[in-house]
Amino acid sequence: MATVLIADDDPNTRLLVRTVLSHAGHRVIEARNGSQALESARAELPALILLDLSMPGMSGAELLRALRSDSSTKSTSVALYTATPMNAALRDFMEIYDVRATIPKPSEPEDLLRAVEDVLGAA
């Protein structure tokens, strides 16, 4: 199975993702902020990063820019796992930074797993 990094400042969200994805056989790495996520992404080279846009310090958007400018992480698959509503600006952002999917938060566990596996299967 795949290594997935969840970058989210909410411990309950990280627990949910870790539980759902670990139960399905994935290895889950957690980061509580953008800086920690960037460090983990560079060290672990996950197959997928689930990224919350709203984090203190380095935001999800800033993290994504840093990931795409780093040769070791620029092609890493990223899916937004966020409560931010979809709009034209977010769609443009996703296209510019090659975001593979948006997974709404909150999601039912089976919907989260299906979306993650769809992204991993398309990579």
C-alpha cells in the first residue's frame, strides 16, 4: 500500500484519517502544520499528501508552493482535504499547482478512503 501524509492542524482530523487509511493498509504520516509537513514530505517522499488549506504558520497554500518548487517533492500527488468551499479561485489554484482532487471535510470514512484510493490509482 501507499504512504500518505496528512497535513492538518486538527488532531481529530488526523486521527480520523490515520484510522481510516491505516485500517485499509496504508502507512500514514502526520503533520500538524505546514513546516512540519514540508520536512516530512522531503524526508519520507509520500505517494500522496492530504492537505488542509487552513493551518497556522505556513498555510496549506504556502506549503503547496514550497512543495512544487522543491525538486524532490514537485511531482508528489496532493489532494486538498478541506472545508474551504469550491470556487473559481480555488479551481484555478488547483490547476496551477497540479492538485489532483478536493476531498470535502468532513467526509464519511468510506468516501475519504475511496477518494484517496482514486487519487493513488490515477498517479
